[in-house]
Amino acid sequence: MHEVKWIKGKTDNCYLVRSGDSAILVDTASGESYDKVLEECSKVNLKLIVLTHPHFDHAENAAKLAAHFNVPVAFHEADEKIFDSFDSQPLKSYGIVGKVVLQMSLKVLRNTKVVKPEKTFFIKEGDDLSEYGIDAKIIELPGHTDGSIGVDVEGKSLLVGDALDNWISPATGHLYNDPAALMKSAERIKNLGERTIYYGHGKPTPNRFKEKKLR
């Protein structure tokens, strides 16, 4: 059996997934939450950090945490260029919520340098995390970024990054680089059936959300 520990930042989330003596951290929150995330990670035997994507609110603490705990950081190869420039994959938005969030985020996204961790490797669709003590597989959920991924734990808990969000109510992610890809990712999540969804933004819910048509 696994346990998903929800670590709430100011507007972002990250999660400790624990099974027995082993744990992985999925995303790392923004820099202002470093002490809180460090404290929670110090309570477990952390073996791996997984990034759903490298935007600052998911990855700003990755390099420091990885160095502190001497663990590697995994992410999708298609997102490696985001460490050099957020504008390599510019974001669009839909709806009032999306436009507000994007306007609030753009300046920080462009001006926050996310340090690439020293020990990294690439993950992709179907990769198994059992060697880190967690019964989980990687699923690719592109659209927010080209390499956005999710972590499906025991077919019960799905950590989706920004493929979906729950700013006000569960919905297709409000910010996206590729609208067609994001719509397909949302449909894929819906078709997975019963899961608890853990969002990059907002509280966890069952797998029920509003699908949006994007352009």
C-alpha cells in the first residue's frame, strides 16, 4: 500500500509518495516553500525526485533538494530546454481564470532561473518506478509542456502536474503550450477511470473534471 502526502505551497503543490521505507517526491514547489518541503522529505527515505515538468513552481527546489538528499531527478527529455528558457515553450490560456493565472505567472516564469540538478535522467511513457520502492508508472501527458508527465501509483492515485488543475473546480489545465495535445491528455486521464487525482494546483479530487475545448 502507498501513501500520498500532499505538501501545499502558496499556490502550488508537490507530493511525497511513500511505500514502506521508500519514498519519491513528485515536483518540488517554488523556492518560498523550500523549508517546508525539506522538513517533510527529512521524515522519509527519499530515493528519487520526479518532475512533471520544469516550471519554477514545480522545480525551483529540485537542485537543492537533490543535492541535500543525494538523489537523482527525473523528467522527460522534451522538457530539458525549459531549464535554459521558459520561452522555449510559451504558454497560452483559456477563460478568465487562465488569463489571470497566466498574467500573474509570466513575469516570474521568465525571470526565475530553475537550476538544472546535477544528477538527472530522462523518463518516458511506461517507465516503472519499482526500483525506487514505489509501485508506479510514468504516463506522458503533453500539452501544458511538450514533455509533461504524470505518475500513476498502483492504478489508484494519479499525479497529473498541470495537465489538469483545480484552481476553482477540476478542469483541463488552464495554461498550455499545445492545445490539441492537452485535450488528448485530458481525455486519456478521463478514460483511466477511478483514480484520486493530485493536481499541481488545487486540492485532490476523484477523477471527475470539466473538459474544455481549446484552440
